[in-house]
Amino acid sequence: MSQLQTDLRGLELTGTPYERGVTHGEAFADEIANNVDLYLDVFEYKGTDEKTVYEQADEFVPLIEDENEEYFQEMQGIAEGSGLDLEDITVLNARYEVMYSAFKQAADEVDEETPDACTAFGVQPEITADGHTYIGQNWDWMPGLETFVMEIKRDEKPDMVSMTEAGIVGGKIGVNEHGIGMTLNGLVTEKDGEHPFRKPYHVRFREVLDAERMDQAIAPLITKDRACSGNVIVGHAEGEMVNLEIAPETSNYLYPEDHLITHANHVEDRTSMSSEFEKLIPDTLCRAPRLKRLLSRHRGEIDDEVLAEALQDHFGRPNSICRHPDEDEPELDRLRTNGSYVIDLSERRMLGTGSPPCETNYEEFSAT
Ligand SMILES: [Zn+2]
């Protein structure tokens, strides 16, 4: 199992959803198998055996097909291309939901849950150097997880670039040809995992970047109840952006203040939901304010370089914005920045890394 990626690869995906899936599966067969093994290891470590995980996956197969037929066909293509079973691919595509519900069953304690930990930002054109709109984030997750950038070219829906974990159709951080983009952070709230079999987050993320307008991009995140919680910034090239804190049955809507918004892994608006993740990773309470301060110093001068430098900040290391594995933690509890992303929505362009940004250079991807 590889522990360090030196850069971030891209893969062009064209044709029907099934054909795109086959291309994805063939190109990243080893990485997909690696990711399945890694998730099964971490589920086992958290107290959920393989049999239970696959029973959950079986429930998600018809649910995903019913929610989004094209998504399901792309999953079938990945299974065909990689030589793995559809259930293996389903474990990955519903891993967010399986993780919450599996841990709920195993422990029924919020501090057993460890979803993606991240620090995200949105910057409106009023305070950028070039008048462009930017969003982005560091994505903090398990070392050894294999990622790449899907470069999707298609006729019926928007072209897009989106970072994904090998084997997952949905992606989670990206931009499409209409200048719509999104970021993702994990949140933990008290009702997570009570109703596991709801439309998976990764299916919703694909639908965000299928959109031509902001309202179409927001709808899939908030219109159906969810199994667990997350935080998504949806932004548009014209400068509009909304930060959605979404729990199983409620959503909060936050907007930039002084043209800047940052968010980490605790709920900022606790009127409609609890916030639990900070009990496990208290550093979340410092990361978002820290990023806001680092960027505020450059009001009017914010560009790729300023953003990339802020994402390499080591205040509180190892549990910093640029996160490094905490050697005092058991191996399967460790997190690190597995990717750093700066998205220029105005130019439909994404800079990304496959490891902590202090250790590698950004690669550039374009949705046009
Ligand atoms: Zn670093």
C-alpha cells in the first residue's frame, strides 16, 4: 500500500456513463483495490466486520440506481474496468454513509466517528487581485488513500474537473464549465447514522457539478434528508457563494462576511443542529479562524500564490491547516492533508496536490 503520492494525476473520461466508468476502472484498478482494502481495514478497526459492511452495501445498490441511473451505470463501468465486484465499488461510493452507520452500530458514541477533516475557503471577487472568484480547501483524510482528478468531457451535461477517490463516481472538490464549483468538509452532528439508507453524499456531489445554475447546484444537497452531516461551499464564477452546513434533517446557510468565508469541521450555526467533531479534533476551532486571518492580511491581493501559501500553514502542527500524521495516534486514526485545492471559478481552473502542499507542487486542471 503506497503511503505517499508525489503528485496528483488526471484522467480524461469521455463517452457514455458506463464507458467513463470502464476507463476509470481500467486506469486505476490497483488504486481502487487499495482503497477498498483500506476502508475495510478502518471499518474493522472501528468495530464493524466485512460481512456487515457488505450487507450495508447491498442495501445501497438499488438505492443508488433509483436515485441516479447514470451514476449507477458509471459504477457498473468501474466494476467492469477494475475487475472488482459491484458491491466493492458500492462500498466506496457509499463509504461516507457506511462509515457513519457502521460506527454508530459499533459504538453508538460520536467520538468513534472520524469523517473527513478539512479547512475550506471562499473568496469573492471584491478582494482578489484579479477580480476572480476563488474557492478551495485542504482535504484531510487517511494517509494511503488514492485520489485523482476526473476530467469529464461530455455532450449532454457540463464538462467538469473533480477530485475523487479512485473508485468513486461522485468526486467532491471541483468546478464545471459553467463556473460552478464545490468544496467538502466533514461535520458530525447528533443524528448522524440513525437512518443510513438515504441518498449518498457522493451521488449528490456529482449532481452539484452537473448543474448549469446555482439553484440546480444547491438543490441536490438540501432537498432530500441525509444519512449524516457535511459542509459544502457551493460557489459561482460571478461571485455568489453559499456555505451549506447540512445535517440529516436540517440545513444552515452561511454567507461570506467582508467577501470572505472559511470553514472547518465544527458547526458554526448551532441553532438547528449540535456539533460534535471538535470533541475529537479540537484543532478545528482554530483552523477556520486562522485561515481567515491569513487571507484577510492580503485583502485586494488574493491570488493563487496567497491561497496556496495560506494552505501550507503549520500553526499547531501536526494538527494544522497543512495537516501531518500525528505519530502519537494509532495508525488507523491518523489524518493528513491528502490534497490541497485552489479553484479559480472565473477561469474554470483547479490547482491540486495529492499530498500535503508543503511537500509537493500543485498541478493544474481545466474544465474548459
Ligand atoms: Zn505541511
